[in-house]
Amino acid sequence: MNLIKIADSFPTETEATNYFEYVRWGNKPICCHCGSKNASKRYVDFRYFCNECRRKFSVTSDTYLHHTRLSLRVWLMCFAIISDAKKGISALQLHRHLGITPKTAWKMYHQVREIMSDGFISLNGIVEMDETYVGGKPRKFQSAKYTGAMDYNEYLEDKLEDLTDRFTFDNNAIKKNGLTEDAPRGRGTSKVPVVGMVQRNGDVIAEVMKKTNWKNFKAMVQHYVDMDESVLITDEFKAYSKFDTIIEHIKIDHSKMYSYKGLNTNSIESFWAIVKRGIIGQYHSVSEKYLPNYVDEFCFKYNNRKFDDMFETLVFNSMLPSDTIIKGMTTNSKKIRDGKKRARDVVSSQKMPSKAA
Ligand SMILES: [Zn+2]
């Protein structure tokens, strides 16, 4: 989906609204307050009046785009740009492309990432599991003065505390001179663990995890993996060792070899490579708070890599009720298939429904 096509297909807000309405409701608007299909004609502000509960609603009511102040045309452009950017795009680029403020672009992008996180993944067959750590490396300071386990960050913090009444270490002054910038965020602190599982030739799921231990690993596997029909491949990390008791499990001891006749964790490793390249290349540094959103984005893109309907998926997902992540609904469920089909049909035929009602 390119921008020219969007501009042609949706020349005004009316066409864009018609499209969203068709994707969400099909041919008849449904009141989001009472579920009635008995609604009066659309107002100029694109809202309907429900004849049953006598309240107004619009196509974005109770969806991910609830209360959006941006026009739906801008949202369509945004979806097109993001789904086209295979390696990700920064909020600043989005701001330049869409002519919105950097802050709005940043918020919008995070909203899109939330939209991406919807849906339910289930894995079976050969499933590889591994964890990676995002952020800087914890550095040990190698000096005669600081032996022992003192963290490099702690060392610098101590120095700062000792010296700030004598010197002013102005970060901005250094930046202004164009000399150097702060070390990437996360450096010197512990890295943040991200745990992932990928089905061979299938979907990936990854989550930021507070603690990488057996309890959390077990919960994640039980949530996403078909325990009876799958074999789990991990490395020799101790927290994985108990999987033998609950699922068919193969450990690859990386100190001995990385792969043996197809037994390896190469798929999940290559997913980590995408994540790391993306975070370093495009987003430079990601704060811990928003890391889960970025991880969702990488998962979404990976899982949609073989389809060319990422744009339609985003449009459809954006029309889902925002407060209910549809648990247990797989990507193949009928509701999703139908909605995506409506989204695709309209775009491919270039035929807009003249009116949803
Ligand atoms: Zn109603």
C-alpha cells in the first residue's frame, strides 16, 4: 500500500471514514453502547444516532482509535508508512512525512504499536526458545583502585557525587559542541531481558521479562505453546532445564556445538538479530518503559513477513475494542478473516462503499 494509492483512494475524510466503517461493521453500523443496528443517518461530524439507546457513536468509538483527534486519512497514511518500513521508522520521520508535530508522531507510533500487539499467537511443532538482553553491557571497572564487583556506573555516580560542588558537568554543553553524547541509555546498568519463542517457519512471540527464571519461563511456554504437540529447543541455560518434566525438550549445549542435524536455535537467534539491528539502527536507544512496545512491533512485523496485507491488518486491528485483547482468538479466527477480507477487497478493487449505512 503506497501513499499515492491512499491519496487516490481516500481523497477526503469521507472516503476514509467509509472505509473504516466498512471494515468495522460491514454494511450496517452497530451501536457501540447497546449493540443495536437501528441507527439514524450519519451527521456531518461522522457520528450516528442510535434509535434504541438514543446515544451517539462513531466508527472510532471504543476502538484503539477512540477519541483520536487526527483525521482518519492521516491514520491510513500512518499505517501505510509503518507497514512499508520493513526495518522500522523513527517517530521523527513520521512527523516529517505526515506533517504532524514530533510529539503527536511519537504518540501515534506508540498507539500503532499497541494496535500491533493485539491478537493471540499460539505455537506448535518445533519451537525454539531463547532470551536476549537489550541495553548496554554492565561494565566492570578494571582499575587497581576498583577491584571487586563495583559497577562502572556506580563508580561514575560516586565521582559525580564527590565532584559536582567543584565542577559543573554540563551534558548539553558537550552536545552543543558536537563533541560527544552520553553513552547509550542502559549502558552501565543491567540489561533488560527479553524472552522469545519461535515456531520453525511460523510465528514468534517475545516478551520483556523482569526475571529470567523457571517460573516465568514455564508460565510463558504454557500460555503460548501446544504442550502435547510440540518440542521445545533451548540452550543449556539452567532455568530451562526443568522443561524436560513438562514438554518434549532438547537442550543444545552451546559450549559444545550450535547445531546438529537441524537441532538448533537459529530461528530465534535470527529474530534477535533483527530486533537488535532495529533497535540500534532505527531507534538508537529504547527506554525500558517502552521496550515492550518495540518488541511487539518486531514480533508483528516478523509474523506478517510472508503476507502483504500488513496495512489491512493494521486497519482491522485498529477497529478492535481497545479494552479487550481478544484472548484465545487466533489469527485465523473467522471474525478476523472476514474483517481483513473486507479491508483487502475495498483496497484492491479501488471501489469504496459509498455509505456504510
Ligand atoms: Zn444504542
